[in-house]
Amino acid sequence: MAEIYALGNIGPSGAAAEASLREAMRIVEAIVFASAEPVPESLLAARLPADVSVRLVLDGLAARYAGCGVNLTRVGDCWAFRTAPDLSFLVHDEKHEVRKLSRAALEVLAIIAYHQPVTRAEIEDIRGVTTSKGTLDVLLESGWVRMRGRRRTPGRPVTYGTTLAFLDHFGLEELGDLPGVEELKGAGLLSPRIPAGFTVPVPFADDELAEDEEPFTDNDLEDLGLLAPKGGEE
């Protein structure tokens, strides 16, 4: 329990506190291990005694698993066990390989990731070409992109953003971990002739709607096929 002492400054005389923290770590470990999806930190906190810090517990577990074959990983405001990056090739399953995205889909995904919340018209303005509905449908079906709400402008266009599944798939804790200009240059993903002063936009990292967005109404959800029409049930 050395990591507990280090994290919580619990001395040898705090046997009761140490036992409580150890039990809390077991509880969180069991919940995250049993879940097929990343578990929200708020849900974990709700399962623990009020006097136990969920972040202290998570930091302790993350330290414990740091050198193991699986790691406790933060995904947004959620937590999940994931194969250690250097061992992921051993458990690669071709049957679950996500189908390869087209160049257009990759471009749209990158624009959504960096410019979210963003509308289809804004995506087309950035790309300089029309974006087909099929391209957006593929990204929505992949689970990496979601419809956030509607822009508070004439026509109320739908806004798009990324999901926790996007962060999880690309090994990101948060949108702020997306590569910046220098990293993109180093990976050969930016032209060395980019204009002076060029910057990579900082994505809107909050799941809450932005000031210029508004939530979907029931009619919106029906129109988008996300809600069965009222009175349509037999």
C-alpha cells in the first residue's frame, strides 16, 4: 500500500483510513472492470463513502496498474481498463476492425474534432468542397461523431462534435490532447509551406452546449430520425 501512503499522506496510525481506501479501490476496480464502456467518474464517486476521495482512489489504481498488461485510463470524464499500448498488437482482432474511412471522411472527422461544435456548412467552407450526407452518416455510425444540437442562427443548422468513443479509440484523455502544429508537422501531416501565423484551433471541450447552440426539441429528434414520430406506435 505504499502508493496509498504517498497519495494520501496516511501514516501507519491511520489503519482505519487505510482499510477504507483499500476497500474503495476494490470497489472502483470491480465496477470499471465489469463495465464494457468507460465509467463516468461521477458514477464511481456515488458508489463510494462520502469521506473517500474518488480522485485519490483513481490515482492510486492508475499507479498500481501503470506497469501491468492493462492500464487504468481516463477517457474524458470517464475511466476504463485498456491494454497497455505496447502490448495492444497482441490482442488485435481483425473481426472487429473498424472499416477504413475515406479521405473525405478523415478530413471531415479532423475538422469536427478541431472546430467543434461545427455545422455542415462550416465544414464545407473549411474544406472548400461539398460534404455528402453519406460521409457524415459514416462518421455517425462509427460512433466517433454525434449531433450536439442546433446553431442559434437562421435555419437552425445541426452542430456536430466528437464522442467519448472517439477519445477512447485514439487514446486521448481529453480533446486538449489532440496534436498541435509542431506535432502535426513532425508526423508529416502539415505542409512545410503553411502560411506564417497559422494555428491549430482549440476544440470546444465541454459536453454542455455552447452559447450559440440550443438543444434539440422532440420535433427536431423526429425530423432527424432519432425519435419515433408521435402517434406512430400501433
